[in-house]
Amino acid sequence: MKKSIEFVIILLFFSLASKSQITKRNWMTGGGASFRSSKYEGGLSSTEIVTQLSGDVGYFVIDKLSIGLKPEYERNEVKENTNHQIINTYRLGPFVRYYLLPNEKYVNMFSEISYQYGITNTNQISSTTKSNKLSGLLGCAVFFNSSVALEFTLGYSSYRYSADSFANTGRVKSVIAGIGFQFYLEK
């Protein structure tokens, strides 16, 4: 118990002794995991909960405004009786993120929008599904020091998909909750 209290005191000391690097000409990179509850409309009609991993690399073009690329990987296993399907989705696209509070805040709020193009493959169907995804997130970044932050996000995404080999098209609407780390690098 004593070691836990000492760790918290040291962490608070370092957290309060720094400010973030969300200023012009700095870089950010990071990633995390998110959990998504989705509603499918169109060719498929179901609701599911999916875990996805994503990352980002961004550059601050002005103070508090970062633009960059966001890759994402999603693995979904669907089990129904004897049917076991594995669905792998890979996405990539640009994002824009804006921090809402002043640079020197240790806790900062941000908003982010992103577009991603995706390709999905399954282990049972020999076709590729393509998708266009648009997402909006609101988040909170808790800075441990000037270079590292823990992030919590909540958002919404919508994407259209279409399969090559059959007429399976539709839209997926999702609510997203996530957690991750972001690293801020000086120029």
C-alpha cells in the first residue's frame, strides 16, 4: 500500500511539472483500442460489438491543430452453430484533430474527424468488400508529461460497404468508445 501511495505522488509530481506539446511544427503519434457497437443496414442486418486497433501520425500545422494519417485494423469473429467466420478489415485515411483548451493545460479536450478507405476479407467468401468510413470523435487527453498523454474517446462513425462478387451493399452506423496513448514529439 505504501509503494502505491508513493507511486501516485511521484506520478502527480511529474504530471504537474509539465505541459503539452500541441504547438506548431510538432509531431504526434500513438494508438489505442476502441470498442464499437454497430447496426448494419442493407445486405446484412445485424447488431454486433467489435474491438478494433488504430494508430495515427499527425503534424501540427498551427497551434492545437493536427492533420495526419490514421491506419486501422479490425478482426471480427462470427460464430453461429458450426459456422465460424473470421473477418479482417484494414483501413487508412486522413484525419484532422483540434485541441479545445490552451496549450498549457494538463487535461485537454479535443475533437477529431477522419475519413478512411477500407478493404475487408473473410475466410469463407472469396471476395473483397470495400468501404468508405467517416468518423467523428470527442476526447480527453490527460498529459503525464509534455510528451505522453492517456486518451479517452467517444464518437460515432458511418460507413458504406460493397462486395465485389455479390450484391451485398449497405451502411454500418456505430457508436465508438476508446482508450489509447499519444506521444508528442518536438520538431
